[in-house]
Amino acid sequence: MTFAFGLTVPLAALAELSNDPLLGPGLRTRPAYDGSAAQHIELVPVVRYFGQPWFVRSTQGVLEGGVRVAIAPGLHAGAQLAYEPGRKTSESGFLKDHNVSDINPGASIGLQVEWDHNFDPMPITLLARTRQHTDSDLGAQMDLRLSAGVYRGGRVTAGVFTQATWANAKSAGSFYGISPQQSAATGLPAFNAGSGLLFASFGLLWSVDLNQDWVMVGSMESRRLHSDAARSPLVERGSNYYVSAGLAYCF
């Protein structure tokens, strides 16, 4: 089991359809990297806080914090600093066998626009976000994420989400490209990964109110690689899954 509290791609939960503050721990199973056949379990944070104008959250696919302001009813714009987990060779037998180098964890900076609306009785959240890695060699990505609440009965709430993430050539190449020099060192064929749709995903969200102060949250996500990333020699399988559950305090 890998323990990386607060330093991983964080827990997604039904909390993303609400602005109520949350804080607590969660567990998640995820691939060593998108495209890997190896699966790992890790400790992840469940956190969300919106101040004036500061915010921090782990409920929209990445661990991020920054500032945001309302520009219209239900519409916010902001800037964020986000954690980027990188890739550990030690987590994948395939990477170890081919002597593929680590990609160190780091951070990204970017902009976002978020729209929240209730189509009674369905809450909707639409988020568009750009992320430029602070290491310029690791490039930039853009996320478009849509979440919708689909059920509420008693203490149980459920929803669905879908996300598409695009990568520029530097980002796709750093994770899925193989230069001629790397080909010689790894024994894998050289491969040029260009810009385009990196992955698309679909998931289910749930939460259970335990009492006024505590809530159980969780998610299941299926993620599929696209474009050059899906054709990379580093990819063992085109689809991966993420499953998470956590306990959060409502403050």
C-alpha cells in the first residue's frame, strides 16, 4: 500500500456538486499511470473550502488551491495552483523491466471557469480548467468536467460525471513519447506523441450522511486513453479504473 496523504491526485466525490466545507481522509485504488496494468492503493485527502476569495479542494479531479471570484450568478472565474503527481517507475513492473525513468511530482498553475446551476431537482457543475506545469518541459493540459446529481433519497445522494483532458505536445510527449535516446536505453521503439485528447472518463459519485457533522463519500471512474497516448509503446492497456471512498467532517 502506498501512503501519500495530501500529495496525490485526490478523491473525487459527490462533494463536487456542493460548496459545503469538508475535511477528511480517503482511500483510493488507481493505476500506476494511465495505461498501466499495475494497480495501487493509497491514502488521499477529502478537502473543500471556499473563502473570500481563497479556495482549496480535492473534489474536482486534482488537488488545487487559489483564488476565484463571482462574475455572474452561479459563474466563477479563478486561478489555481495544483499538485501534479508525476509517474513512479517503482510502481510498475513494465517500467522497471524497461528501465523507464521517473517523472517527478510537481505543480501546475492555471486558470478556471466554473458554472453551477440547479435544473430542479438536478444540480449541475461545469468546470473548464487549464494547467501549465511549472516544469515547462512537462507541458500543459486542459480539463473539461461535467457533474450532475441524479438521485437523493434520505441520507443517500448519487451523481455522475464525465471529463475530457487534452494535452499539448510537451505534456503528451513527456508521459507517452519515447525519444531515440530513450529507445536505446529502454529497448522500446521510438515514438512521437503529439498534442490532442489525452483521455476521456465517466464516473459515478455517492455520499451518505452519517449525521450532521460526518459524511461518507466515494466514486468509481473508468478512464480511456485517446490519440497518440493510446498508441504509445508505454501503454499496456487502453482503459483504467479508479475507485475511492472517504470519511469527511463537515465544518
